[in-house]
Amino acid sequence: MKILTIKLAAPLQSYGNEATFERRTTAHYPTKSAVIGMIAAALGYRRTDPRITTLNDLSFAVRIDQAGTVLTDYQTVEWKKNTRKITYREYLQDAKFMVALGSEDAQFIEQIKLALTHPKFPLFLGRRSNAPAGVLQVELFDETSPVAILKKMTWQAANWYQRKGHRATIEIIADADLIPDKTSALVKDRVQSFDQRNRRYSFRAIARTNVNLVDLDQQAQAAGTQHDAMYYLD
């Protein structure tokens, strides 16, 4: 299987879940639908393009390398003339994630990699105001699954975060079939339509596992993979 990894880092990120107009919360990790939206934008797909739903077939996993803190933005919105509403928007501050996508179609994965570094439309991490912290760092691998590669990659948290030393493990959330030995759960995260007049999502199954940071460090030292292209942005 051809695997593409994407490092997601930005001052602010936000990954919507079930919400109302008054309060829009964020998941604590990038959702598959959000990553699909970013890929669709990079490829130049319009919101009504039927090819978007085929991106659901990509195998997907995300690793939480640096858990962000939640920022709540308080807003007063003029709902209609002389009528105002108080709203709240949640964002993740200073978070870093490693996303891994997999497919047996190596050519398509390579096309996605090229598109993410030369996007047709602007890219954002969840909401339009959340621009990535520079050009996305993407890499290609040949591996059995997205989870397998995330269990090997060096911890990508900022140096100041790693120095805190308060984490023994980091979490991976993936398509349930990629972690068959773990209990699965359903989340409303399968894209049916991005049409602004009729956005729709259905359920997909996910599972979770953890990676021991000591094991990651030992593997990285053995493989000589300590280089981090984003080091000077920390």
C-alpha cells in the first residue's frame, strides 16, 4: 500500500462536529471529512464535484503529537436588522498532528501529494481562517497501513512541548478496520456532500490505539530518522 503522511500544524485549527449556530465546538483531532475537504480543495474539486465522495475510500489515521488547548472565541453577530445573537466558536491552539492516508492506487496518492504542495484552491485546517503554518510537509511511504507508519514516525511535537515530559504515550485514531483488535465507535464523519446548500455526513467506524514514546525514540535512533524539516518553526 502507498502511504502519504501530512503534518498539520498551525496557530489555530478547528474540526467541527455536531454544532448549532450559537456554539460551534471542535474535535480534539483532525476529522477525516476535514482532511478530505482539504485534499478536494488542493485537487481543485468544486463543492458539488461527485469525485469528492470517492475520497472516503482512502484509508485514514491521525496521530495526536501535540494536543492543543481549546480557545473559545466570543462573538456578537447581527442576525437580522436590529437583532443580535451571541455566538461561540472553539479553536485548537498550538496543536500538531500527523495524518496518514493509504491506497493501493499509488498514482492517485502521488497526485494528492503533488496537489497538497501545489494546491488549486487555498488550504485551511478546518475553517477558512486557519491557514497552515507554511507549506504542508508531506512524505510518501510503502507500508502495510497508515497505522503502521504512524507507529514508526518520530514524535513531531515542538521542542518546548517535548521538554515538559508529561506524556508517556500518544494516541492514534483510525478507520476501525485498521485497528481490528480495538473496540470501535461510530462518528458522523463520512462525507456525502459539501454543497453549502445541503451539507451531509453519514457515520463511519473508528478505533483508537496508543504509541509508546520510548519505543518511538528507540526506533528513530535506530533508523537515523531524527531530522525534522519544521524544526526552526517551533
